[in-house]
Amino acid sequence: MNTEKIAALTTWLEKSSLSGAILTNFHDIAYLSGFESDPIERVLALVIVTDNVPFIFGPALEVNSIKESGWHYPAFGYEDQENPWEILTQHIKARTNGKHFAIEGDNLTVTRLRELKKAFPEATFDADVTDQINHLRLIKTPAEIKHMLAAGRDADRAFNFGFEALAENVSELEAVAELEYQLKKTGVPAMSFDTLLQFGDHAADPHGSTSTRRLKSGELALFDLGTITEGYASDATRTVAFGNVSDKAKEIHAVTLEAQRTAQAKAKIGMTASDLDAVARDVITKAGYGEYFSHRLGHGLGTSVHEFPSIMAGNNLELQEGMVFSIEPGIYIPGVAGVRIEDSGYMSKNGFVPFTETPKDLLQFE
């Protein structure tokens, strides 16, 4: 439970003349309350009011888990046959006379907002708390960074298991299944996202998925993976060779690696996210592959694998001590190959410190 962050959010609500905030993003709820759950189609909300204690509202079957999670304040539930918005409104009215609330504009669906307004017609919900929460999550504490360093070590072990799974004619799905099986045998409970493994020209699709594509000698293999440790995510990518790959594949890898290492080395407190993106992009562009680097350089992460901020052109947010983000340039040439190399890490006074240590040079396996 993050009492300091809840207090900071309450202060912002007071200064903004808001009665409270109704949070429905389960990642934000986990970050602030310590209770982790994806409610799927059910309603889960953390309500923070300025003149009373906060409370969590969710499915009745989750109430005991909420109380056992370390949440020190009230928790209320509803049963599936009940109208959650009507019951949630009753609990809000029992704790405040206020009628001006903030919501997470990038999370609450239009349908759910309509239901909330229907149940609470005298209230307004036109303030957006999203930016405030993003900035609360932006700077990680030493304890949070410690968890993410541990997640990085788990990701390093995952890479090793993945490399060991490479074999002639193995499918991407089969190799990922072996990687995750071996990792979970060591006590790692979950990946932070679906492990991505792409062979050869399949990796030229940067947003592709792990498939039945089988590995041939002379192809690159792109691993993009992460784990969860104490609620915090890791995220890293390595591209390796299986057998002797072409000179073109080696060149693409070398350029991507230069871009990644250059950006990682030049990341300094006070430079902007846009400037850091340009450092890596300039390396790739000067090598003649600029058109094949089709995404931002990186993204924030913490309790979620994708968080604020985006490390991309046009973002003038300055890098600060304690910020956590990825540096992941890539080159994707349709019909030829795809390469991405990624470390996530945190900004220290001395620069960027990666969470992962798996070698980034072009490793070759047989």
C-alpha cells in the first residue's frame, strides 16, 4: 500500500477543488493499494475522497483478498446479479457530500461512464486524473528499483533458457514453451507479457506474434521477454544467430547494437526523451536503414510493462533520476530479417543503469 502516493493524489484533488477520484485502471489500483487483480469484465474501483478515507470496491469474491493484501482501509463488494454502479454510488455518498470527481480518461469506457452518470446523475466526472497518476508513477523509489533489478535477473535467466531451446526445425511456440517451463521450474511465477520469439524474416514484423514458424540454420532469432518480480516488470530483447547468418543479417545487427549502445551511453539527466530517441535514430539513419526503424525508442515501465513516458520524437520531457524506461531500437526489413536489441533500466546520477546483463553482441548457436 502506497500511502505517500495516495496522500499526494489527495492533495492534488484538494488543490483542484475536486471531491475525489474514481480509479478503474487495475494497474493503477495495484500500484496505489497493493491489491493486484485483473477484474476482466467485472468492476473494480479505488475511490479516493478528500474528506474521508479511501476505499476499494470490487467483486464480492475479491473482498477477502483485498483485505489480506495489506490494504488498511475499507473494502466493499457486489455480487454478479447486482448493479455495481448503484452500489458504488451508495458507498461514495456515504463518505462525501461532494459531487465533482476525477476519472481516468484513458481507461474508463464510454459505456461505463454512462452507467456511472446514470447511477450518480447529480455528480460530474469531467476531470481527468490520468496525468497526475502518470507523474506519481514516473519516479521510482530505491525499493521499486530493487524489485526491477531482481526482475531483470530473472529475464537474464529466461534468455539463457530460450537460447538453449534453439534447435533445427523447432517452432517459435515450442521454444517459448520450453523457455517458460524451465523458468517457472525455478520459481518465477509469471511473465510480464506474452513472450515473443520470431525467426528469420518473421522478425521483420515488429508487432508480430510467436507462431508455428520453424527455425532453419542461418537465421536470426529475436527474443522479446520479461518477468514479474514482487509486482514489478522486466522487459528486454536480444537477437541471436542460429548457425552462420548472412553478412546482411550481421550488418543489421551491428547497426542496431551501435544505436542501442550509443543511446544507452549518452542518456543523461536533463536531456529530453526526444533527444535520446534522436541519438539512436541518427545512428540507424546514417547507416542507411532509417526507414526500417518504425517505432519509438522506448517506453516507461514499473508495475506495468508499458507506462509513461514514451521515449520518442516530440516528447520534451526531461530525463530525471529514478525514471525507468526501455531503450530498444530496431531494424525490420520485410522478406529479409528483423533485429531489435533492448535493455530496460533506470536513470542514476551517472547515467542509465540497465536491469539486464545478457550479452548483446551477436551470439551464435548451433
